Amino acid sequence: MTDAGATVLAYLASFARADADAIAAHVAPGFHNEHTSALGSSSTGRAEYRRRLPGFLTSFPGLAYEVETVIADGNHVAVAYRMTATADGHPVAVRGVMIIEVDDGLVAGRTDYWDSLGYLRQVSPDGADVG
């Protein structure tokens, strides 16, 4: 495993502790967090990311990332994952891929591609009617 790969795995593992400070400690001051899903919300900067984390963590009790595949190329790491949590009282499992850039041992940028329709189907009272 490359140093960048180890950095990314430590970052993803930190979500299971639901500690916003521990998560934010893994990202660079200029961290760019991009979500490609229409349901996602992008942000720039460690301070803004840290400010948003408590709401995100509260929305997804029991949040954990199960890493399926890691592909590292220098300071760029692609991670296929399965995120599990509870959302709106429903257990959810969402698959996605993050492309993460690491700089000086910190996550400098993250682009997250995740299945928002699959998520909506799991939290909708009648998931079959979504999409």
C-alpha cells in the first residue's frame, strides 16, 4: 500500500468514530470536497468541511465505509466503497467511488460518485415509486 493509499484508508476509517474533529484532521486546509450526485453538497476548505460534518454525521448514525477496492497512482487514490448507516430510520447501503488526491499526508481533494437513486429507494416509504 502506498503512503497515499494508507492516508485515504485512515481518513475513511475515521468516519466510523463519528468524531468531526478526527475526520477533519485528515484533510488539508484548502480541501476541496466535490459531490457529483444531485443530492450531494460540495464544499471548499477544511473549516467549512468541519462545520458541516456534525450535521452529516447526525443524519447518518452508524456511518461506516467498507472499502471494496483501492487503486493508487502516485498521490491519487481511487476507492470503491460501500457506505452503511441509518438514514431517516432506515438502514441504508450505498455504493460509490471516490477519487482522492493526497498532498503531504493529508487529503487535499475528494470527488465522490455515489448512487443517489439507490439511496432514495432505501429511505423512501415506498422505494419502488422513486425513480
